[in-house]
Amino acid sequence: MICEKTKLALQTLFPKAAPTASDVTIDTDAREKDKKKKIEPRQNGLVERDYAIHGYHLDAQVAAGQIIEAVTILDEAEFFIEAITGVDWIKDNQLEVVYDFCRYDFDLCRVVIRTRLDRNAAEVPTITDIYAGANWHERETHEFFGIKFLGHPNLIPLLLPEDADFHPLLKDFKA
Amino acid sequence: MSSPIELQSDETFILNVGPQHPATHGVLRVKMEMNGEYIVEAETVIGYIHRMHEKMGELKTYPQYLMNLSRMDYLGALGYSHGHVLVVEKAAGIEVPERAEYIRAIMVELNRVASHLFWFGAFVMDLGGFSPLMYALQDREHILDMLEAVTGSRLTYCYFRYGGLYNDVDDQFIESARKFIPRMRKSLKKYHTLVTGNIIFRKRLEGVAPLSKETCRKYGASSAVARGSGINFDVRKNEPYSVYPEFDFDVPVYHGCDSLARYNVRMDEIEQSLRIIEQGLDKLPGGPIMPKKKPKIIKPPVGDYYQAVETARGSFGVRLVSDGGKTPYRLKLRSPTYSNMHLFDESCRGMLISDALAFMGSLDLVIPEIDR
């Protein structure tokens, strides 16, 4: 139920409008895919995942400018924030920011919002104005990956030493 | 002799609680701006025991990483291992025998009781009552003995394997677990007479540190912090995993939103965990504890996987991004206390410092788990 509603709401972010087959691709069994297939950077769009395999229902990749809009949709649907993190796709020269959301409800719906950024200019607007709890998660992602959260009230290292100028979770980081 | 410092009524001063302070239960520092006894502003400073478990996850192969999880939360370690093995099994498509899943659930629940017992003792000690800790530790000792006999360690277990377990339980374990349940029930009654009804205890907690549902949602709070604020959310029920759907148990929810509600939730959870252990022992099926077919080298297929479990401290999530290699491409650990602690800064404004410390205790903090 709530998954359907959220899906429709999130689809408005992708202007191709009509939910055609190419818009919502259903990933039925990831295991059957060729294991040697290279990971290619995904295009922006909404994908419905098989919960039994991936552990979440909706997976939306949006442009960095659309983050606020996407998170507002989830806030209005009473989602709570699980975590924010990053992934370094060094071969594509990209950094990915991943936002996890879930609801305090028996009508289970896990939503993942992600955005791909240029590795040399990784900047994304903060969502602390919507979710106050994003504060620490964004600080952590900033120190681990060097992703800048524009408009964050206090973007200083959280877990690392206060004078840390390195980003340990980048793939080219050497201790 | 110097004269005592006199402050104007609107003047504030900075007070550092921690990083080495018994009330913070670990290396946690809270910078508080105080006006007399009242907190004007607080800033939590974490990261004193940060060990970068997530980077270790990327550098070690899957089996090498198994022991890291129990170093996160030293009081309820098995719950964290459970989340990790579940996500890898899901990704790599490893079947787990039913007996192994039952034993896992029993062990995790025993560990949860042990964790709640320690929290109970430490929490009451924060409020000035020393003896309940001794009683609680005595009961906890029984659990640790049982777990030690089966898993080989008392605190930092490395018991779960991908696909099953390291060691099967024997008759002696089952016997002592069965004996433990009535003993613990009796102790719970004792705790309630000793502590729950105590008027000083209640006055320190009732109506103190209110947390609204909205605050919980904005910060992503879980465990007793959310359930004490009237949110019926327990991953074991809301997002059933492992063999939990087979068990008949309740999720205690209190609507007080105060520190007492959070206390009550955890105390009731001990009873619910005992129920699960009891049913688990009754239903325990025979059979192997490791699958017959298991890949020698674990290489989950390319993809992005997520698994949430309910640990003693709340909703713990593992995100595994695999590129098909021997090590994870990215392993994110979503720790529950991290979110629970985060709401402290906002919620303790205007509170008396003594109430704030009671509030901190009611959040059930384990610092290595926040810092990872």
C-alpha cells in the first residue's frame, strides 16, 4: 500500500511521466545475471527491487539537485531516517551518496535514495532542515568521503580527529 | 583563600562531562553550557574510540571480518553478528539449517537479557542505587557461563558462521537454560519490588526527559527509546527475519514518553526474551548446524544488499555493496545508539543536569557501538 503510494510520489521526480516499462524496471532475480558483468554507473530513475534478495523495496537514483524534493516526499509520508552513507566508485570517477529510509509501521516499505556526484566536485544540498537527525550522518559522510553537504550547520569531523584532513573510505586512501 | 565564584543569574559557564566520566559509560564527552544547574545548550562529542570498522570491512575477506562485529557492542554482541551473517547469507544465497537458526535466536535472546540486565544495574547506579547492580550482575553471570560453554567466549563472541554455527549446543546447555528461565522470572519480581516501586526512583524518572514521536522519527530512534514514546516498532515483528515469526511474543510499548517509560519497556523485554528462549528450547529441531553445500570462498554476486535486525539497542542495519570479489566493496554499519544518542543534544535543553544524566542512562549507551 504505502509502497505503491511512495512509488507514485517518487515517480513525479522523473519527468518522463507515464510509468512505462522502461521507467520502472522490475529486477526479479539479480543472481541469474551474468556474474562477470561489469558494474556500470546507473542512470537516474526509480527501480523496484525484490525485497527477498536486496532487503529494500524502492531504489531511486536522483540528481543532486533533486535530493531535497525526494526527501520531502518521504518526510511527508512519515518515513524515519535510517542512515546516510557514501560509496566510492573510483572507476567511474564518481561518488555516490546513499540515503536509507523506513517507516514505523507494519506496512513495510524500505526506500533507498541515491545520487551520483562528480568525484572532484562532490557537493550535495544538506537535508538537516528536513531531518534533524541527518546532522551526524552527513558529518560522518563528509569526513569519510570528502562529500560537501551545502548548507550544513556544522560540517566538522565527527568520528575522526578534529584536525583530520584525510578521507579514509576513499578507495585511493593509503594509511 | 580565594572567594567562591559568583555568577550573575543570566551568566553561563561551560561544563565538560567526560570523556572520562562514570555517568557516560564509556569515552563520551558532552560539552554543556550551563546556567546554574540548568542546561542551556549541549554538544555531544563522539569518536574517542573510533576504530574504522567499515574500512576494515573493505580490507578483510568475509570470514576474516566475522570477529569485528562483536567488538562493536560488547554487551549484546551476538545481535550484531546475526545481522552481518544474515546479509552475507542473503547476498551469497547460502541456506541455513533450521536448527542453526533456532539456536541463533536462543543465543541472541540470552544475550539480550544479559545486556538489559547490565543496563538495569548501571542505570540504577547512575541514579544512586548501588545494590541492584550486584544482583543484576549475578544473574548476568549465569548467562555468560552458559554462552561461554557453547561459544567459547564470555563477551566478544565469534559464534555465528556463514550458513550456520561454530558449535552445537549440548544437553547441559539446554538443561541450564531451562533452569535459568524460572530463576530469571523470580529475579525480575525481585527487581520490581526493589527498584520499580521505589518512590525516589520514580520521582527521578516520571515525566522527565519527554521525547515526542516526531523527535524519534526525525532522528531515526529505535529500541526502547522509540517504544517508550508509543511507537510500536520492533524489527523482529515489523520486518520478520530468521525464525522470529515462529515465536509468540509481544512488543512492550509505553506511552509515557519519559525515562520511566523507557525503563519499563526494557524490563518487560526481558520477560519477552525469556518467552522466546522457552519456545525456542521446546521447538528446537534436530539436524545439522552447518549446510551441506556451502561455497568455499564467499563471493556474493554484484549488488547492493541491506539487512536490519533488532539488537538489544535497537534497529541495527548492514548495507553490503558487493562487486563480486572476495572482500565487500562497501560495508556500512548502521548502529542504533548513534541515532538514539544524537537526539540527546536537542532534547536536554532546559533540563536539570541530574535529569539529563538519568536521561542519558535511559538511552542505554554503549560507546564503542556509536564510534564503530
